[in-house]
Amino acid sequence: MRLPRFEYFAPKTLDAALSLLTENGEGAHVLAGGTDVLVKMTLGRLRPKALIRLEGIQGLNEIHFEPKKGLTIGATARLAEVASHPDILTHYPAVAYAAQVMANVQVRNMGTVAGNLCNAAPSADTAPPLIAMGAEVTVASLKGERRLPLDQFFKGPGLTAIEPGEIMTSIFVPSPPPKSGASYKRISARCGVDIAAVGVGVMALFDGEACREAGIVLGAVAPIPMRAIKTEGLVKGQEWTQELIERAGDQAAQESKPISDVRASAEWRKRMVAVLTRRALEEARERAKKRYTAAH
Amino acid sequence: MKHHIKFKVNGDEYSLAVDPWRTLNEVLREDLNLTGTKLGCGTGDCGACTVFVDDRTVSSCLTLAVSVDGKAVRTVEGLAPSGEELHPVQDAFIKTGAIQCGFCTSGMEMSAVHLLSHNPAPTEREIRAGLSGHLCRCTGYNQIVEAISVAAEKMRESGSEEVES
């Protein structure tokens, strides 16, 4: 149960971290909260020559909300901080909820949203609500920064768009438009703690009694957190009725691509996609109404 | 290469040279002889290794010892420093029969102290959520939940403030 040997670096600046990552080449691995990396190392699934710890880099843990622009979550901001941040609770309750229901207290006190995304588990709880809300991630390298939609970040289980020499530095979520609401629903065998068997993130924009458009993202039912494109198309511009919500659930179930594993069967997962999609859409609608009422 | 670290444990200052691959759990148990903190699963699932780093509870099995440089660690040994008067949480664990084999106890108590410092009057549901990162293989969960609610009441009555290490 001992960790394998490695070299350890705790740079104080991002530039120093990027230099170390490039100098040490492919054997180097970035360490944020450690709750995935150190477990993989303990289990022998990852054997880095060097670990570069980000926690000591000043400012990288900042959470910053600008009402006209949006929310920036620094790479080393911990899940517990995101789950309890007043601006996130008010303006991004679906994101706060995802950070609150995953793992347990100790892991949330160590782990980060950036780490949850970079680990790229198909079941990553923070991914569906963030993708539904149009989040972007910033990655830095010695060559400079680039920003990409989170939607295009995941490439497969454990695989991301991060290139050698790059470090994710922050996550940006645009301010939710007026008359919009978002929700994240998840289910697992045990409440919380357990890895999600199915998760659904939704953000919907409304125009009176119609749904102008919606982002609907399914977790743990495909190799990556997947957008339910056909379901998004189905609800777009439609009158908001119970029948529409039912059809959206069925459509999301149909386009999900789950597998059977220790946590659930593919068949059960498909059924739960339908249930959770309906519930997430309903909650998004309720939240949109509440936000509208609060603003007027 | 060993790294030189300075950190506090239960108020005492330590200065050590440690290999970077050693966990805080290993250093506490093997170098400092503080064996009240246990090692269960080694993967952050069971909670037996829970300690405070500054004001956060963490799994000491998933914390590199080098990463606590400059920080304050608090273990179960720091809950009742005098060795005479127990912390209200420890006292309640004994009185309600919340200790069976005892292996999960120190971790459970650290999380209980963390929970009560944020929420002095937790509901049963909140206690269970606060302790969700702990397993008791004797399955004595009901007594543990009861112990924490008894301790909460005691601490509210006496207005006892949590003293940070």
C-alpha cells in the first residue's frame, strides 16, 4: 500500500510549474488535491517519475464572480469551497450541488473541480452541469494560454484535450442568462459517497411558456460526459408541457450509450436517464421562475 | 531526495526530513509514534485515517507528508491533551457505547469535531452526511450517530469553543 518513489516539486509560480513540467517530460504529473492521482499511484495504475504540486501557486485557488461576465474557478479551489461559496450557491446552484454530493467530506476538503475534470471519469459529477452551462477551461503551457469549451475537453475515459506540457489553470462559467435555470440530478446505489451511476445536468432558457433552448448533458452513460444533442433539439423552441418533458426524458434515454458494470446495468441506467432528465428539466424550470420573480 | 519540513502536530513543533512519497499517515504513525490515527483502506474510502490539516479534515493516507510543511495538524491525540479530561465527543462515544473494536473511532471523532465546529446543532441526517466518509465494520452506526448528537448537546450547554491546535 506504499506509494512508489517519485521526485517532488512544489513551485510557487505557474511559470515555474510549466517549466518543471516541460523539463521533466512525459514522466511528470501534475498534482492538485491528490484524491485521484495518489489513489491511482497506490493501486499501481500510475507511476510518474515526478509530481508537480500546484497548491503552493499563489492565486490559483481563487473563486471569482463578476455578475456581468461569469464565474472563474481556479485550478486549486477545493470542492468544499465551491460547494459552499455564496455566489456559486446563488447563481450556480447546480454546480454547487454537484460539488456537494460527490465523494465525502474529507475528499471534498482535498479534491478540486479542475482535478475532477482532468481525471476525466465518465461519471465526473461536476462535468454535466458545467457543460450544460457553457463552461470553458483555460490551459496554460510555456507557449501561452488557450481556452476551449468544456464540451470539447473530454476525449475518452481518462483522456482529455490537455497536451503534454499543459496545465489547466481555471474554469470559466458564463453568467446564467435571465429567464434561465439549471439543475444537476444524480443517482447511485448509496446516497452520496458512491460514484454516480447516472448523472444529468441541464440548463434551460425560457421565453414565456416556451423553452427557447436547453443544454442537456448525461454523465456515466457514455465514454465521456455526453451532450444529448437530439434531446436538446427536441425541446428547442417548444411549448413547455408535461408531455414535452416526458418525451425529452425518453429521447435522452434513447440516445444515451451506457454499459453494464458493477454499479448498474445498462438497461437500468437508460431508465434512470429518462427519470433524471425529466426531474432536472422540471427543477431548471422552477429555478428559472424563481430567479425571474426575485429579479422583478 | 529528502525534503525538509516543519509543521505542528497537536501544538508541538516538528522539524523532519522526509521522502516525498511518504504519506502524512506513515509519518504520524511511524516517525512520531502517534498511532491513534489508523490506516484502513489507503484509498480515501474508509475514513479511519482522518486528521485535521489546519481547519480541514483530510484523509492522511492521501496527503503527502511534504505537503503539510508550515501547516498545523491535529490528530485524535490532540483532542484531550491533558489525558485527564476527555473531549466531549470522546466522552459521548464512551457513554453511548459507540466504540466496539475501536478501529474507526479516531477518524469518526475527528469528523464529528469538524462537523460540530461548522454546525453545532446537526440533525440526524446532517450527522450521517457529515460522517458519510467513514466505515465502521462492526456496523455500530446508530450509537455513533447518537454519540455525536449527545456531544453536540453537551457542547452547546457548556458553550465550549473549539480550541484550534
